[in-house]
Amino acid sequence: MSAPQPTYLHDYQPPAHRVTHTELTFDLSPGATRVKARLHLERHPDREDAAESPLVLDGEQLSLKGIAIDGQPLDADEYRVSDTQLTVHRVPERFLLDTEVEIAPEANTALEGLYQSNGMYCTQCEAEGFRRITFYPDRPDVMATFSTTVVGDAQREPVLLSNGNLVERGELPNGRHFVTWEDPHPKPCYLFALVAGNLQKVEDSFTTMSGREVALQIWVEEENLDKTDHAMASLKRAMAWDEQTYGREYDLDLFMIVAVNDFNMGAMENKGLNIFNSAAVLTHPQTATDAAFQRVEGIVAHEYFHNWSGNRVTCRDWFQLSLKEGFTVFRDQCFSADTNSAPVKRIEDVAFFRTAQFAEDAGPTAHPIRPDHYIEITNFYTLTIYEKGAEVVRMLRNLVGWEAFRQGSDRYFERFDGQAVTIEDFVDCMAEASGLDLSQFMRWYSQAGTPEIDAHGEYDYAKAEYHLTLRQRTPATPGQPDKLPLHIPVRLGLVGTKSGEDLRMTLDGEELGRDAVIHLREEEQHFVFTDIAEAPVPSLLRGFSAPVKLRFPYAREDLAFLLTHDSDGFNRWDAGQRLALLALDDLIAAHRNGVEKVMDVRVIEAFRGLLNAETDDKAVLAEMLTLPSEAYIAEQQPVVDVDAIHAARTFVKQSLAVALRDDFLRVYHDNASDAAYAPEPEQIAARSLKNVALSYLMSVEDEEGIELAQRQFSAGHNMTDVRCALTLLTHSSRGDLADPALRLFGEKWAHDPLVMDQWFSIQVTRPQADVLDRLTYLMEHPAFSLKNPNRVRALIGAFAGQNRVNFHRIDGAGYRLLADVVIELNRLNPEIAARIITPLTRWQRFDEQRQALMKAELERIRAEELSPNVFEVVEKALA
Ligand code: PHE
Ligand code: ZN
């Protein structure tokens, strides 16, 4: 087998032929579905060579049954079919192409194209799944209107859905029936969707700003009918928010969401027919945690927002993926911030970003927000494209200001409605609306890696000046040895050490106010703030104003000071994280050197202060009381020592628990409540605070803490509390606490796959050394299947990603297990295989012994016959 070849951005050409209208007929059958396609084709006016060009359509795993042009069946020598393409050698200027193919949805375990999930038919076409349904120019710059007829069994598939509006339905012989759908909005085929099965709907409606009534439907299997309320409410909020915030109105009379159990990603924005991973849409107080409720709200909004940022205006090619994803993630982040606690949303997003995206940027698969080549596009649905893309859009918003940003956005939607465009088109609109020169800013799109800023500050008493030096550097990444300086907005304040307040800042004679943005454009820049009457502590990169690593030699006293005085909530939290990190550093060193660990009392006092201060935002407090994760601590280490990190973090947690036991107990009781569950900010905040307190008490297996956890588990008020209690009991060292609770929970929820996923994850994230045996045992559990991505993520993903001490066991057993799974998944579901392998690709970060073990597993995988997905990742990891 020859190695898969990359596709390059610089090779982009418009297609030689375009489709203006697409007519599809599906005759459904699990093993032999027939797909008839009639494509209205014409030469592309932008391609001079279109007249001489053959017609080339993508197609994979299709068995061609018939082909005709303008009604004339083609002779065998007039076309050619390869593994990936159909070529018709000579075609007229404008013509109708009819094809008929056969496909086997029941055999589709990759979950791309048309497949079956729990007996129901569904599709996933982004990025290149449509080519597994029919022969087609499967690229986002070919946009057509669609008319789709679905024929199914009236009993088994009473519900037949596709994009747009239902225009006709009827009975057919042999117990079959059909429905025809028409989508008037031209779209690329990656937004096509079809769903067929025995589904039930929950219905509601929304009146748009111009007074149109839109029917809203959520389609689920019968047993999930009671789990759709939150998604529906979220959808309506999102629709209203997009009208108010971006002036964007929905454009069809019907908007549908379908929940499916087998799904590779979170959800998909197909026009008028969003398809969701059931985990990203279903909620019930008894089965879903607060975090899950918030995740559902965010994803429902995200997919809805795509209707404009993605569907009405789409991507020219897949290199532009961040055009729709970065912008849409930014939009959903703002929506969630507006609906919940804005500072907490930012803290959560950044905490996640700085661990996971920074790690990606520092690893062998690092790539720019706009990559310039790829082998398998599904490998590029990454944290970089999505989350860093969103950070870059956020910087744009902050650079040009909200008003110009909104004008730029209006311009973008108006100018490019119905088109497939590039990232430049978007940024140009922002530049035009604001009058700013964003040319240097564009480097954010082409340079991979996390920029590092080294900051130094000095207060000059005599002159009453504060001197700040910022130096930027972006480390080399694969294929990009040299980096240019970026345009980095640094939001800052100078907090007076006497007054405790943000000081007025004057820079080069210009009044900046007390909170301002300075622009770092050079490799090194000096900033002199004048008229600074008292010595300040700088609060830098407020709100995480740029996706960079910022180093500043803060003394611990400075951090304790910022922790209480910074006016920026995000930086108050970050000061606490930095303070904890300094203490953790010492303890990691002590652990390695075999010296006794001593807890830094400044951290204890800072936490005591937090626990005893008046607070109006309990959710932020809960975040502040949460120690940096092991993964984030690891990010700070030159060579990751998983055991020392685990020991140090556990030691800090336990020391705090012992020193502040009464405070934690008080906080627990103050925040316990019997109120009926609601996924509302205040309740959520109280629950997280209470549960953080409980986790401290349980870290030392405090008798009273154990009792509280057990009571919380049995009371069963809601899944947030139950899951937290079960996790703490399971992760304790005492089997007598874990086993009965796990058994009870497992029996109670055996019928609910999404709850069983939590049951799996809780068990495989326990820090005890026997966890690998348990994992092997759970892989044989009847509720587990490698064919279901949620199960794989719950069991294998949680173990390899979150149970760091055990995954990195020094005997390599964790690595071996993951490699075995990757090898099996490579055949079943290459997309998931290529994702689940990630922890193994990060071998450079560990000691030599572990490096050797991890590489050996990667080599073992490489020796297999690999899908392009896994091939691309493994080659990069071993390069
Ligand atoms: N486009 C989807 C989203 O971000 C994600 C997705 C990509 C889903 C590819 C499935 C396949 O909203
Ligand atoms: Zn998206």
C-alpha cells in the first residue's frame, strides 16, 4: 500500500464543474441502501480550462449501479471508477448526471456517511463523509440546493427526515413510505443530513424578530423524551441571543435536532437538521451533572450559531475550517458568559485551553489555526482550530472594539451570504470596519506554537515611573523553525501596593486609564508608565487577553496581594494558580530529592482568606479553591515527573484540608440545600463550592467528610451531587466505601448509557494502582463496546487522559493497553483511533525510560496496516 499523500493549501483551485441543484432518492435498507442522485451540473466560470476538463467526482466505498448523462446511459469507456473517484471523460457545458449506487449503512463502523445507530439511520458528512453516500464534488465551495426523497419501512422507520422543508409524503407498496424534503438554501454537501427511524419528538416554537414563526423539534428515542427540556430552552435562548447580539435571524420554518447514540464528535450543524451526540443534548437532573447541563447549552447554541457562521457563509476549503469554527466557538463562549457567570466561563475555558491546547502546540502535531497541508482532514478538528481560533477572534474583537466588530460581522454576512470564503475575507471585513491595519495580526493564522512573553518590571521611586519590558518568542514547531513576532494585545493594570487599587496609567504622554491594552509587536519592547505615585504590582494579560504563556518573576507576596486586590476576576484567580504552582514546584523538588515535604503557609493563609472573605460570586470562589490540575502542573515542567506531581498535589490538598478543616466543613453546610434542582447559575455555584469543600475533606478521608459524602450519595438529589460523592468515595483508598456505592449506582443505571459512561469514567480515573485490572475487566462489561465512541472516551479516553499516574506506569502497561485499543479501532473507526492515541504522541515530555516505552508502542502501531488518520498522527509522532 502506498503512503497517503497530503493535500496542500497552495494547490487550491476552484472546481471545474459546479452543481446548482441536487436531487437525491434514498431507498433504505441496512445492508443495501440504494442512492439515486441527479446532479444539475455546469462548467465553472472561474476555470478557464473547464471546457477541456473531465468531470471528476469523489466517491468511496460505493458500488455503482447505473450512470447516465441527460438521460443517456454511459458506455463503459466513457467513464472510469477508482477507489476514490468517478471520472467522466467528456461532458457538455451544462447537463444532468444520474447515478445510482449501493451502500451498506449497517457495516459502517467509521460513522462517516450513512450509518446505523441503535437501528436508526443517520448521516455524518462533515468533512468528507458525503463521498461515502454518492458520487459528488465533495468540497465546501460547491453549493447547491437539495431535494431529498427518503423511502423507508413504515413500521421500522416511521420518521424520515432531511434538510429544509417537508414538501410531500406518501404510502408505497410493500409497507414502505416516503417523504420528500426541499432545502432552498444552497449548501455544500457536508451540511447534508438524513435521519430515519422510530423517533419521537418534542415540539416548541420561536417567533423571530421579524415575526416569523419557527417550529422547533427535538427528535429522540422514546425513553429520552423526558431529557429534552434543557436543550429546547437553550435553543430558544440561543436564537434570541443571535438576534440581539449579531442581528442574525433564523431562515427556515423548521429547526430540528436529533439525538443519536453513536457519534464521533459532539454535534453537527446540518442545515435545519442538527444531529447531536446524545451526550451533547440529553439532560435530566437525575442523570446529568451541572457541567453537562452547561455543556449542552453551549453545544446547542454553537450548532445553532453555525446557521450563519458556517452555513449561510461557509468555508472555501477545509484549510479555512477555523473561519467557521473559531468564530462560532467565540460566539458560543460569549453566549454562555452572558447566560451564566462570565468570569467563571472565562476561567473554565482558559484553564482547559492552557492545559490541552498548549500541550497540542508543544507536541508533534502542532499546527497553525490555518494549516497549509493535511493528510486526513478529520485529524484537524483540533483544539487549535477551534479554541485557539476562538482566542484569535476574541483578540480581534478586543482590538477593534465591539462596535466595529459587529459592523465587520454584518459586512461579512452581507457580502458573503451564500458563498464559500476564506479567513482573509473575514479579517478584511474587520479591518475595513475598524480602519485598523491587521496585516501583522494575520501571522496568528499561519504560525503554530504558543508565544512566550518574558516580562520584567521595575519601579523607579525617584522618577515615579514604572518600567515594563516585554520580550516575545514563539518556539519552533514541526515544519516551522523560525517565527516572526506577533501582534499581541496585553491588557494590564498596575495595582498600587499601598492603595490596593488600579493606578491611573500614562504611557508616552497618553492617558490610558486604570485598565488598558498595550500592543506588543516587536520582539522586545519597553514601556515607561509615568506619574506612578506608589510602587505597583503589575496585573498582566488580564482576562487572558492573548493565548500566550506569560512569565513574570512574581514574589509570592505579590501573588497573595493580587489574589485579594486585583480588580480583574480572571487575574485574581490566576494569581492563586501561580501561587499554588510555586508551592507545588518546591514540593515536586522535595519529592524527587527525597526530602521531607513542607507546606508553604502563605498558600494556607491565602486559602483561609478566601474561605472567610465575603463573596458575591461563589462560582469564582469554587474555581479559586481548585488547585491546578496535574495536567496543568505537568505543562510547567521541562520533564514531566507524573509521580512527583501527583504526590505534591495530593500533599498540598491534604495540608489545606487539615489546616482548614473547619472552614471547609462550614462552607459545605452553608451551601447544602434541599431546593428542587435547577440548572441555574446560583444553584450551580453553591453546588460547586460545596463539592469542592467536600473534596478537600475526602482527600484526608475525614470521618465527617466520609459521612457527608455517603449521605450525599444516598440522598440522590441530583447527578451533580451524586456523581461528586461517588467519585470521592471511589477515589478514596477504602474499598469498603467504593464498592457498595459503585454496585448500587451500576445497577440503578444499567439501562442508561450516558450514566453508565460516568460510572465507567469514575472507576478508571481512580488513582489506586489496581485500576488497570479494573479497566481490563470493564472492557468486557456488557455495556461497553469499542464501536461506540462515547464508551471509548468514557473508559479508554478518561483513563489515558486523566489518570496520569496509572497511564504512565513505569512498566508500560498503560501504554500497551492504549496501543492495543488504537490498533483495534484503526479498523473500526479510524477517526476515533487517531484521537484516542493523543497521550502516546506526547512522549517527548517524559523521562527516557517512559519515552522508550511510549515510542515502542507507537512503532508497534506503525507496523500495522494503517488508516490515513492513524498513519498521519503516528508518522508525526515518530518523526
Ligand atoms: N462541525 C461540528 C461542530 O463543530 C463538528 C463536527 C465535525 C462534527 C466533524 C462531526 C464531524 O459544530
Ligand atoms: Zn462548530
